[in-house]
Amino acid sequence: MNNEETLDKYLADLSFDKDPLTGEIALLTTQHSRFHTGRSGGLLLAILASTTRMEHVFEWTGAYGSTTLWLAKALPDTAHHTIGVVSDENLRLISNYMKRAGLSGRVQISKSTGPDHLLSLDSPQNLIVLDLQQERTKLADWYPAIEKKLAPGGILVSLGMSPPEGTGTRSLLQSSVESFNHKILGNSNFLTTILPLSQGMLVASRIS
């Protein structure tokens, strides 16, 4: 058991939130060799969603609803929570989880092309959450959309953003992640960190 798994177990043992769907989604995600928020990352999303003014929230996911469940439970009833997914299967699974959690009425889910979906929204977004999984190879397409649609004071969270190790040849995915990190960490309009959760959880606050 690694450090993140140990922390997640500790939080699960002590937390008042015993929602079985959290574990069910995590198990399904792991079985399909994908990463997920874990309880520690999920609680961070919930804290951000509940302590900051969140009127417009956009989420795009190539996974099975881990980020969606944590956000939907924590966001205020008045929030507009828009979710794009990579495939019909993801749409079916996440819609079913939201129905089982009694949260269907609080989310708008559709299959979409991520950056175009974000750009199509009328309002600037207070929170953008990306769980791109293998779609991280297309991070370059997301950067201009985020710059255009993330509101001042808004927060970006992106999973799977750990820098590649070593100095050897980079895969397309590794190069895409590294390029995105360089852009946003070097942009003075964003205050950015990467936490050792969910294979690197990038959290950025837009300053201006």
C-alpha cells in the first residue's frame, strides 16, 4: 500500500461520509487501469466546491464519475454543473451513478469534444475540472480554452499531471503533460501547484 492509499484508508475510516458509491467507482476505475481522485483528492475537490463561490462549474472526464460524484455532492444547489464525457459508455455509467446518488437533477451530462464544449458555454467558469485520462495527449487544445473561459479568481484542477521521470525520450502523452505544465506554471496570471494525488493533481487559481 503506497502513501496515497494509506492516507485514503485513514480518511475513509474516520470520515462521516461513508457513501458506498465512492468505493464502487474507485474499484471500477482501477479495474480498467485508470487513475481516480481517491478519497484525499475527492475531499479536496469537495472543499474547493463548497468554500468558494461556485456558480458555473465545467468538468470533462474520460473516467467513470469519481470527480463528478465528489463535486455534485458538495456544490451548492444553485450551481450550474456541466459535464462532458469521452464516450457513450462513460455517459451511461456516470448518469447511472448520479441517478443512484439522487443527484441527476444537479448535473448536465453529455458526450462532447472537450475544448469545444467548454468554449460553447455562455458564462465564464468558476471551476474547471479535467480528468482526461488518455485524452491528456490533447492537452494543448485545452490551454487556450481554459485561458478564455476560466473566470478571474476561478480554479482549474487537472488530474494525471505528474512530470515524466528521467531525461530520455518522451511519449506523446508525457510530452503533452510536460508542455502544459510548463505553460501554466510559467504564466504569471495563474498561481499553480501540483499535488502528489491522482498521478499529479494540478491546482491553479487564476489571478487575473
